[in-house]
Amino acid sequence: MLVITRREGEEVVIGDPKNPIGVVRIASVKGERVRVAFDFPRDVQIHRREVADQISGEEEVEVAIIGTIKPAASPS
């Protein structure tokens, strides 16, 4: 894990600096709250950890089969 220090308005470039995947910018710092801005292509998913954990948990849920659907009887 990389840990760096940034001040308000400073950025971190992700990927090749000539053609970055995206940029993370410290938008503001107020007390203990930090606003972070992400500039990535729309196809790159970005989630808060708690949301990512929920999504991961939902993907692992097994679906139980509780019954079957029988075809309707054909009219004779």
C-alpha cells in the first residue's frame, strides 16, 4: 500500500503520467473531513469501501431453488 501526503488542491495521477487512467484530487479539508475528487473514465467503477463490501456480499449469495415452473397443458 502506498501512503502519501497531499494538501488541499493537490493531485495524484494514476497510471502513465503521459496518458493517465485517472486523477485523484484533494478537493477540500475541513477539520477531520476530507473531500476527494476522482476524475476517471465512466467505465471505471469507484465505490466507498462499505458499498463495495455490500456489492461483493451480494455477488456471493447463493440462490436457492424452491420450486419449478411446469409448462401449461396444451389444449386438446
